[in-house]
Amino acid sequence: MRKDDKIRLSHMLFAAREAQAFVRNETVASIVKDRKLILALVKAAEIIGEAASKASAECQKDLRQIPWRNIIGMRNRLIHAYFDVNLDILWKTITEDLDPLISELENTLESV
């Protein structure tokens, strides 16, 4: 694995863990009332997507189990439609979709 790819995957892992920590002891209803938390979650998701978009084509091909297009697509949506973030989708992504991503990233980074 290229050094740059390892760095990108590390950034993805760090931001994913941060996002999960941000929502610990929270509910979807509570984030609606907390603008700072919303911005923190959006930023974490953006970092994950930006790092994913910078991973090499080879890395993305080797790690097909990571939903690269979805991750990068969410980043693009958050960046370009920042005024229209669907908090239910953001919440679902962070509470349901990050666990498998974190596991995959941990396994990959441990093996390189």
C-alpha cells in the first residue's frame, strides 16, 4: 500500500471514530437542537469523504468492500448542498454505517 493511501485511510478512521464519539449519548432528536454538534458531524463526514476521494484508484480497487462512491458522494453533497443537509441521513450514516467502515479500516491498517 502506498504511504499516501495509508495516511488517507488513517484520516478516514480518525474522523469516523470522532463522529461516533460525538453522538455517544445523543439521539437524532437531540442533534437537531445542537447546531455545533451538527457542524461537527458534517465536518467529520466531509473529512471521511475528502480522504476517500484522495485514495488512489489502486487502493479503492484493492478495498472494494469500502463503499467509496457512497462516501465520496456524501462528501460532495455535504460540501455543495450544505444548506440542505438531511439530518436523518447524517444520523443513520454515523450510527449505522460507520461501524463496518471502522472495522474495515482498522483491519486494513493493521495488516500493512
